[in-house]
Amino acid sequence: MSRNEFRKSVQIARAGDCVLEVEEPDLVIYRLGGVVDGHHLRALRRAEAEWSVGKTYLLALVDISGLVSSTMDARKASTEPGTGTKNRAIAIAGGSRYTQMLVDLTMRAARLLTRSELNVRFFADEVIARDWLSVQRAELVKLD
């Protein structure tokens, strides 16, 4: 697959200005927009858990380019353990330096609280993030 050739994304959930898209076989795409609240994230995560049943790993792309801010409850929701397939690699794309810093702090808290070893990286745009996720996929397939 070339850098600009993406698989067909399908939107499976919407909560406020946030959308969850999926691409078979293993990619979830969170497009966070506006002011994100806890109930938005919980709704998207429930949809992710339902979609990921039976999958041995999951890759996540989180687009924060439209994120304005998040509430305390949203930050709390992001640290709650998930019920579906455990994400193994998360690429976070876009956003201002300030927004990236806030997301990074939240992700660090999530790793500490859930004792998970998520592989998380930040990228300037979605194309570069997808390239990195492709490399992660190849590594996870070897382990599978």
C-alpha cells in the first residue's frame, strides 16, 4: 500500500464532534473534535470493543487535529481499562504542541493506571502516522 492509498474507512460511532472509524482488519481511527467529554470517549470505546471481538491485536490512529479541549471526565475515561482487544500501538496525529502535551500526559497516566505497555507515538500528520502503524502491524503479525 502506498503512502497515500488508504483502505476504506467505515464510521461506526459518533459522539458529539467525535467519530470512530474502522478499517479491516485491525485499525480503529478516533477523530476527536471540539470539546471532548467522558461520555463521548466511553461511547466510542464501547463501539471499538464490539468491533474488535476476536481480534488478537488492534492498531489505533487518534486524530487530534480538531480537538479544542477535553474535560476532566474525558481524561478520566481515557485512563479506564478497556473491555475489548488490547491496543498494542497507538499513533496520535495532528494537534498543536500544547494539545499533544496534554494528550501525552493523559496517555502516561493511562499506562501507569492500567499497567499496560502501549506503544504510543506522536506524528505531525495522518500519512506519517499510518506509515508507522504499518511497521507496527508487520511486527505484531510476526508475534501472532
